[in-house]
Amino acid sequence: QEALVESGGGLVQPGGSLRLSCRVSGFSLDYYVFAWFHQAPGKEREGVSCIVSSDGKTYYANSARGRFTISRDKAKNTVYLQMNNLKPEDTGVYYCATAFCSDEDMVGDSWGQGTQVTVSS
């Protein structure tokens, strides 16, 4: 069985924080790369952050760098996205995925169902 299950989304005010979780089943955190993607309403799905779990190397989109932090907990088979100083433009569905990542791009492969984040006053 291979599955990615996101949780932790919700409604938050601008400037607030959320921590998203991606529970991983069937994909080793050592052998797979994991990424978070964001899809704003009416827009394309875009890579937010990526972690190469074998060595912990991370990548961030310009919009996320300095505000978001991706991390992993191997014992819990979970990948996290800590989101701080949230802005209204961060609103949308966040997806966890296995991925191919580089400094230039993030490309998803296997996807979770997504979790909704709404940043609004």
C-alpha cells in the first residue's frame, strides 16, 4: 500500500501559523523525495518546498523561503510543513507528494488528497 495523507489545514488569520502533516505509507523517507505543493483557486499547482529525506537537503519556492520550513520525522513516517507569517495569497489546497526536486523546479509524482488552508481576516 502506498499512500500520502495530509492534515493540519484550516482557517487562520494573516500573520498566523499552521503546521501541515503528511503521513507517509509505503514510501521510505530514506529512498524518496517529498514535496509540498500549493494550488490557489483558479491557478496552477506550484511547488512550495521539498526535502530529500536521505540527507535532509531542502528546497523552497521564493514565496515560501524564510516563512515556511519543511521537515521530517522518520519514526512517525511523517513530513511536515511549518508555515509562519501566513498571507492571504497562501490560501488554497496544499498537497503532499513524492517528487523530483532541484534548485530550478519541483515536480510531483504520487499525490495525497490535499488539505485546505484559508488565510483570511
